[in-house]
Amino acid sequence: MKAIQIAEFGDPAAIEVSDIPAPSDPGPGEVRLDVKGVGVGYFDGLLIRGDYQIRPDLPFVPGSSLAGVVESVGDGVSHLSPGQAVAAFALHGGMAEQVVLPASSCAPLPEGIEPVAAANFFISWATSLYGLREIGGVREGDTVLVLGAAGSTGTTAIQCAKALGARIIACASSEEKRKHCLDHGADVVVDYTGEGWRDEVKAATDKRGVDAVYDPVGGEMSEPALRLMAPGGRFLVVGFVNGIANIPMNLPLLKRCSIHGVNWGGTVMADPSVVPPVIETLAEWTLTGAIDPAPTHSYSLEDAGEAFAALFSRQSRGSLVVTP
């Protein structure tokens, strides 16, 4: 079968398609999926580069958030059946025509949701919903500041915060990206590469500050965003695209706010019971039109390197999916 196979760590933009053996029949508690879509995220790219804190044994197939159709099931699997569409999570293995996974890592999709639309459910969408709702306690009437708002993580955060009833101030670096944010539900957009961007946020909140910050960017943007917090605000640390921030620890005290790490993958591994309510909410919101999880850009398996090049150059907008 065709797959992206990583034989040595390197540039994700240089990955190529390989022919590898198809996976064996599923064992007890496993399912074999025909893969329909694989989300493209920084986690996957860092694994390919060898820059993540864990390194898979070589060779390996990347792709962690995926969706597909059950092709066959192993003994003891009762909640899934052949022909059923599912969203799924794997540490790696998704960028292939087929994959064998534990049935417990697959969530059934209701009729009306195309698998490609759910390809990013288990990473960017789940991170946004779980981070905003369960960790950040975002509720109707809150104001949420989203950094890097035009990317996959930021776009999902805009839509999830909007579905929770919040008002969204989206930060993006170009006019095209800011239009993307408005098109996906942002109430206010700000160019956070400009010197006066914090004043714009203050004006948009009548100088009160924001109730939550969703930060997948890190680096030099984190501290000024933290300074925009309202009393009781929650700062959500989601990622470090621009590097790890140095935060003066007197700021949470002075601002009377809190800082929370959003580690969806680690949470799932520690407590899989968090998964069903998140995926069920995402499915419900999709069917009611509260969110639109359809990918902004789709790439063939042969063009997967282009997807990673767009992601790491920060040229992409919204969610990216590879369709094996």
C-alpha cells in the first residue's frame, strides 16, 4: 500500500510516498481502517524532524489525527463494525491507505459527517474545545483573545469559543489572515505585528481586559498577551510555534489571573474518559452548524510535503488534511 514512511529524521517538506506492506489483520481489541483523511499538525512535523520530546523508532509512518471507515474488526470489538465511519487518534501511522489501531482510540461518527471533515477532530479541534471549556472555563459572555488565530489551532479555537457563546478577538499577521478569522467567526481582528496592537485590544474590551487567552504561539507574544488579562482571567498555553516564552512570574499575581497548560494528548493518555464528551460535542456542533470542520486545504498523499511546508512557513490558513 502507499504511505509516507520516515526512514530518517529530517525536513517534513521533503517527505515522499513509499510502497510498504499493508497492515496485518486486526488482533483482539483492534480495528483496521481505510484512511480517508489525516490532519496535518505541528506535532506530526516535529516527530518527522526528530524535534519532539519523544522519538519514534525508525522507520515510521507519521499522522496522528485521522478519520476513516472501519474495514474489519478483531475479536472482542463490539462498539464498531465494518463500514462505520470513525475519527481516531494514533501516536503515528495515519498517513497511509490503511492502519490498524486499538478500537478504544476510535470514536464513531454519526451519519451526516464526512470522515475528511473529522480528520482533525482528535488534535486541533479537541485541543481547542477541551482547552477552552474544561480547562479555561470559557462561557457565554466571556471575551477570548486568540493568538495565531488564522492557523489550524487558532481557527478551531475561534469556532469553539464562538459556539460556547464567547466574544473573540483574533490576532493575525496579514490582511488575508485577518479576513479568514472574520469569515470563521471572529468579532474583532488585530494585527499583532503592529506596535499598538495591545491598545486595540484594550479599546475592544473598554480597558477591562480579556477573560481568556488561547496561545499556540509562545515566544515574545505571550507576555504582552498575559498583560491584557482581566482579573480572574485564564491564560491557556497551547503551543510554542515561536519558541518557549519567558514569563515574569509576578505577572499572574499582579493581574490576578492564572496560567494553564493545555496538553490534550497527555490528558487522553492519562484519562481516556475525557474523549467521548469532547468528540460528541464536536459532532453535535458539526451537525447543527455551530462549527464547520471541513478542511481549508486538502492534499494528496503525494503532496503531503507541501502541506507541511505551508504549515511550518506559516503560510497556511485553517486546517490542513492529507487524503490517502
